[in-house]
Amino acid sequence: MGHVLSARSVVSAAVLACLLAWMPCDAQAQTTWRFGGFGTVAAAHSTEHQGDYTVNPNSPGRAGYSRDWAFDVDSRAGVQMDVQIDKRWSAVAQVTQEKSVENSYKTYLTWANIKFQATPDLSLRAGRIALPLFVAADYRKVGYALPWLRAPVELYSLIPISNSDGIDASYRWHAGNVKHETTISLGRATARLNKDVLGKARAIVGITDSATIGALTLRFTAAQTLLVVPGAEALFDGLRSFGPPGQALADRYDIAKRHVRVYSAAVNYDTGDWFVIGESGRINTSSLLGDQTASYLSTGYRFGNVAPYVTYARLVANLRTHTAGLPLDGLPPEAAAVAGVLNDTLNFQLRQIGVQDTASVGVRWDIAPNIALKAQVDRVTPRGGSIGTLINVQPGFRSGHAFSVVSLGMDFVF
Amino acid sequence: MNRLLRTLFLRPRLILALALSSGAVEAADLAVIVSARSPVVTLRPDQVVEIFLSQSNRFPDGTEAVAVDLSLGSALRDEFYGKVARRSPALMKAHWSRLIFTGRGQPPAEVDSNAAMRKLIADNPGMIGYVDRVALDASVRAVLIVR
């Protein structure tokens, strides 16, 4: 209900802005409404039974441990309403139905914003807007728009937020034969970091430039936010009570208030008949939440309506995922016991920082103008003692062992 | 004045292109058109593509450009995107899905016939469309011939 109300209020705000005549509203201008949607129905099977394979921990899929075949890894749906008020003003609202951390499907207000096309090259938006941290960050949920069954999980599972409440400005410009689109975003968001940790991303500042020369597109992004995460005071206050070594550990790993920096670079070459896409992204939280870099390289060929592809993806940690922790030598027995628990907690959390690689092969088959069938097989290897991108990991899990994921899906748009 | 000179200067080249292309009378050569009143004289395929894919909203001379499509599923439309943008109908659908569902753009308005396209383009100097070459007349100017 709340979603419907907020979607409505955005539209009326746009109409109001027009009536207030910041821009003269052309009497002839016709308001046009458009309704559309997208969805994916897919099933995934994993041979790793000691954990669940998922695309994103915030939308937990259950393939492997909980289910033999899981429909909740990739299945979702979204609907969108667009209104073009006049030549310059438009508004959009989108809701998606997705798996939530409460393990049920839930409706989310993905975007709701007003756009003002100031000139043919400059557009300004306000409201809930897409945060284009990575190439497919803002459309990864629209399966039909992807060449793959899903965007590579090594990179795309790192994204705790895909939209922000704020403003952005996009400017198109030419430099010789190179077309650029530069976007600057400012905003704030609620960031779900995993099942148990909910944070606030304040003062999000991002800049993205995408440069196109013929079939080649290069893209660079840098973004920063102040991430505020309550709830871990006991751990870090506990560490600080152990003098200088504890102080140093707490300063190194504290998650209460940290600057998170995101960088990414991508290259995409698409002739229409075949494509190569490569991307690398780093999210550094400067804390116990990790500092990871993920990269992938993918290529595919289009034989008419059938487009097979291969992808290799890799996720690495840029910090050690184990710490010696507090020195226990010379501590009285009770203090040593507390220090031991704190060390174990630190190391347990560090092991949650995934290291993993995946080799995938798949095919997209466009069977109808609005429908694509997809099949994909992944060979996934969590490494370095980590659980990779798995969730619900059981005591019998062993890192370093490859497992397979088989997925079949159908994407549609209307 | 400048415009007029340029038009006069470049027109022979266009006539030549049309003359050369008239040899092969295969089905559905298509012409990318602007209004006869538009200052735009000729466009390269990549310049046409960036306007139709919403990567640019301007003609090379800086004036605003609005693309118009034939209706979805029409053979001429599929031929236009296949030859000029090297994209299948499914790839175009995926392209627009990326823009629409991120709130970044909407596909061009559509008309359902060559005649309707020609009339709309003729009446609006800021617009650009495409028609079957046999549908060309003096109200519009072919800025690119696609064979």
C-alpha cells in the first residue's frame, strides 16, 4: 500500500511542479502514460549441499542446502509506470517483487523520480534513482536485458544498494569521435549488508563516465559514501578494553561509521554478431565488512536467435581474512576467555568476506519478440577458507572444493 | 544563407548517391529522411544510429533531433535496425529494456505506414525517420540510403 501511495505522490509532485510553471507548460503538450513490466521465472540446482547458492545475500536464494531446485534464486517481477508530462518533464515509478531476507517475496519501490530534461544533453532527476555503480547495476534485475542468465555474482553480489534517494545529473558530450555520458549522483540510502546488518549510506557521491566509440564502450565509476552501521558496539568496545593492541584492532575493523569507496572500470565491445564484456570493481569498506575486488570477462556469439556465451569471474579479498587478534599471553584466565571469544568473532566475520571464482557457460534463446529462454552451468570454487558467495553455510562445508550450479530460466518484458 | 549554400553544394552528391543506387531495384532499399525544410543534408550510419538508440538527441549541426519509428514488427523497421545498427529485434528490445526500466529513456514514437512517416517528417524539421525508398517525394530529404 505504501508503495502505491508514494508512487502517486511523485506523479502529482511532477504535475504540481509543472503547474507552478517553473517551465511554461505548453497547452498543447499531451501527457502520455506508459505501463510496462518485466520478469524472470527460473530454477537453479546446486551440487553444494552444505550451503545455499544465491545471487545476492539480500535476496536469499535457496539452491543447494535448502532446496534441490530453487525458484527463488533468480525469479522476480517488476512493473513500471512512466508519465511524460511535456517535452521536458517526466516521471517514473517502478515496483519489484523479490525475495527478501525474511525468506518471503516482498514488494519494493525500486525507483520513483521526476526528470527534467533541461537541454537535449542535460537531464536532472530527483527522487529515488538508480545508482549506476557497475555496468548492469541498475538493470541487473531485468533478466531480458542481460546476455546471461544472471549478472556475474562475484561482482554483483557485492552491491548492498542499487538506488539512492537524492538527485542526479547526466550530461552528454562529444570529444572528437568519442561520445560521452557523464553522470553525477548525490543521495542517501538504506543499505542491507547481509541478513543481520542494516546500515545507512549517507552522503553518497558518485561519478560515472561512459565513453563510446563505434562498437566500443568504456566506463569508469568512482563513488563514496559514509556508511553508518549500528549494532557491533559490544565487539569493538570489548576489543578497546584490552589496551593498545585491542585499540588498534578496533580502529582497523570498526564498522560503526566508515567511508566506503567504490571504483569500477568496464569495457564492452559489441558488433551485434558477437560481444566481449569485461568489468572490474572494488568495494572498500575500510572495516570488518571487507575490501573486495571482483572482475569478470565474458564473450558470446549470436547465431540468429541463439546466443551462447562463456564467462569467467573472480572475487578476491584485498585484506587478510584471518587475524591473530588479541594476544592472549599473560592475560588472567577470565580475560583470556573473553579475548578468545572476541578473536573468534573477528575471525568468523573475516571468513564471511568471500573469495571465489566461477567459470560459466550458457545460452540465450530469443523464442519470441518479448521472451528469452536461458540455460547456464556454473563451476564455482569458494577459496581461501572463505564461504565465497554462499549463504546458510553448514558445519560440513569445506572451502576450496568446486561445485556446479545448473540454471534454467525464462525472461520476459512487456 | 550558409545553410542554403551548403544545401546547394551538397545536393549533387546526394543526387549522385540516389542515381547510383537506382541500379539495383531490389525490394526495400530504405531511405533515412528528414523534412525538406531541415538544414540537415547527409548523415553517416553511425550518426543515424546514435540518434535512434537515444545516445544523442542532436543532429551533427547541433540542432535537436527526434527519431520516429515504424511500428514494432514491421519488416522495414527490422531491416533498418539490422542494416544500420546491426541489431536484431531482440537486441533492440534488450537495449530499450535497459533504458526504460532504469528510467533513462523511452523508445521513439511510432507511426504505422510509409505515408504517415513521410507526412510527419515533412511537417517537423526536427524529426528523423525512415521509409521505403520508393516512398520518397519532394516533401522529405533522404540523408542516407540503405541498401
